[in-house]
Amino acid sequence: MDKENLSRRRFFNLVGWGSIAALLGGVGAATAKFFYPGVLYEPRATFNAGKPSDYVAPQAGETVVVDERWKKNQRVWLLRNREGIYGLTGVCTHLGCTPNWFPSEHLFKCPCHGSVYNPEGEPIAGPAPEPLYRPKIALDPAGNMIVSTGLLGIRRSNLQTTKKYKDVYWHEDEKAVIFKAPFFLAYKA
Amino acid sequence: MEEKKTSFQKTLDAIVKVILANPVYKSIFRTGYPSTALKRMAVMRSSFYMHIFPTKVGEHGLKLRYSWCMGGITFFLFLLLTITGVLLMFYYIPEENRAYNDMKDLRFMVPFGIILRNMHRWAAHGMVLTVMLHMMRVFYTGSYKAPRQLNWVVGVILLLLTLMLSFTGYLLPWDQLGFWAVTVGTNMASATPVLGYEGPFHDLLGVQIDNDIRFALIGGTRIGANALVRAYVWHCVALPLIATLLMIFHFWRIRKDGFSGPL
């Protein structure tokens, strides 16, 4: 570069202000990073839910039995139908409240904004945009179910299927995923 | 006409004379009795406490039905909230097992605690109301127009800061209402484009529930101990500090621009 374009004064000006900008940028980035904790003291996303036989099988006339024993500590329901056991994460897909299970109506209802889910976790009313997430269920060598809600479980938007917002029931291709291991534990009494 | 003074009056005059000559008095009241317009303006200029006011106010600016004093009331409520808030901090510990009980203790066990907490609570509700009425007044009187555009922008930021102070204060009682309100409120942040784990384009940067913008906001994947402390620090230190700095600017700008005239 010739002298007119980059004089000595202009060079030092650029270097000076450039270093100040770099410093401020670095401080800004470090401050932003500071707000992301490196360790969490939250309940583990994986827990031992006991043996499948501990869960009541549906009686004649019933399709599914909702077990609420893990709701308070793990925010998970384990549901047993005639084919086996699956889980639903108790986090409303609308804005994250915990829905309640109403046995008489056979529905999950969220107290915050009125989303309603059926026992398959499909939203049938209210603002919820997609079904309840499903945790993974694996069996350990002793035959206990190890339930994992890592990243809250499998969800429709991760299934890479066509999203349909008006009809939010599970599609057949989605059912092929969620009703198979690891999201479903085949178990017949 | 010579006035005959009693010995009491003479003593009084002597005391006043001593006080007026005292360097401590003179360093506080620098201009003497404000008997002239010049001295009245000098009072405003030379006093730290008065200098936030303009040296002259047009008659229209004093009309109660012009400004409804809404900005002033908002500032008064902010001062009230600061004082009651500092007092509340003496008894409140932002910890999961303590927070709710401390709030209950403040209501039932701390002397005058229930008055203190209710003053803080109602002043907070009142401040949201008055700051909105203040904004409406500024809008309806056209006071946002040149040369006051910048102060309008600062005012809008102050409105947002007021709402953020309300929102962070909502979690602190650690009751069901606040807990779920803040769960819902912070979940909205997860719908932020690119930076929120449920927002559009979240996979561009590999954003998930444990590294998105909501995670930075609440310090975890769920409302817990970290979220409580963060709400506390934002509520008690960071946001009031930012609001104070902007308020200083806001008032200084009003002084420089003068009160807007009637329509």
C-alpha cells in the first residue's frame, strides 16, 4: 500500500481501535459464556424404574394404565398397554408446565393454558403444537427398566417427518419409530 | 422608623447571624436567601439535589392536568421499591429450601414485615401502572416529538426494564404461581430464532436444551436453584443499576429539553 492510503497515523489508529474492539469483543464473549454453567445439580436424566411386572396391566375393557409414581420426582409417566410399556415426559409441549392425568376422562390436561393430550401423548385440544416427548426405556441385566429423559426424549420435530399442524395425531411412519425400542418396551404378562 | 427589639429578638438575630456566617451552612446553602430570579436559578444550579430540576419551569409544565405527575410518581415508587427491597433483603435468602419460608416469615414473624412486603408488592404493581400512564400521557401530548425522540426511546427501555423487574421479582417468593409463571415465561425464550432450542433454525448452531438462550437465562434446563439466584441478582442488583443509570439520563434530558408545552 502506498503512503497516502495507509499513513503512519492511520495505521496506529487502526491498530489502536482494533485492539480495543477486540478486547471488548472478547470481554463480551467471555461474559456471555459465563452465563452457561459447566455443571448442573439437577436430577439425573436417567433413573431406574423397577421391573416391568411392577406396573399394572390393563384389565378387560381398559386399553392403557397410567402409572404416576415417577411424576413428582422425574416428571415421567410410564404407561402400560396390552403390548408393553412406554413413557411420556410430563412437560407440556406448549410452554413447559406439568399436565395432570385425569383417570375419569382418560386425558392429560395442562393447568397453564388448557392443552389436552390423550394417553398416547397426542395433543387433542389447546395450544400444544406437538405430542408429549417420549423417554427411552432400556432393560438392565437384572431386568430393571432404565428410563432416560435425556433432552426430554424423542419428539415429533426430531422425527424428520412432515409436520402437520392441524392434525397432530401420530402418523404411521412416526408410530413405526415410537412404538419400537428404545421408546417402547414390548412386554406381555 | 426604628423598631424596638426585645432582648429575645436580639438573641435570635445573633444566633441567625452566627449560623449564616458558619462555613458549614454556607457550603450547603451557597446562594443565600433566593430573593431574586438570578438567585433562584443559582439555587438549582449549585445544589446537587436540586440540579436535576430545570432552573426554570414554564407555567404550563406545572399544571397537574398536563403531566398528571405520572413520571414523578413512577420515580417515587422506584425509590420506595429500592428502600423496601433493601429491607426485604435482610431477611430473604434465595435458596430453594429457604425462599418460600423466608417470604412467609416476612409476613408473619418479622416485625412490620407484612407492611414491608405489601408496600413492595403494591408499589411494584403501581409502578407498572404509572409508567404506562406516563407513557400514554407523553404520547397524547406529543411530547415524544423532536427534540425529545431520544428520551422517548430511553423511556421505552425503562418501561421494558420495569417489566423485567416485575418478572424477575415474580419468581422470588418461590410459590406455585411464580414458579409456573416463570417456567412459562422463560420457555418463550426457547422459541427464539437460531438461539432457542425450539425456535426456527436452532440446528444451524447445534442449539439444544442445554446450550440455548433459555439455558443462559435460568442457568439450567429447568427452573431450579440457579434460576432462583439469577432472578434474585437480576432483580436486586443488575436491573435496578441499569434502570438507575438510564433514569439519570432520562431526567437530565428532560432538564435539557424543558417540559413540553400544552397542545
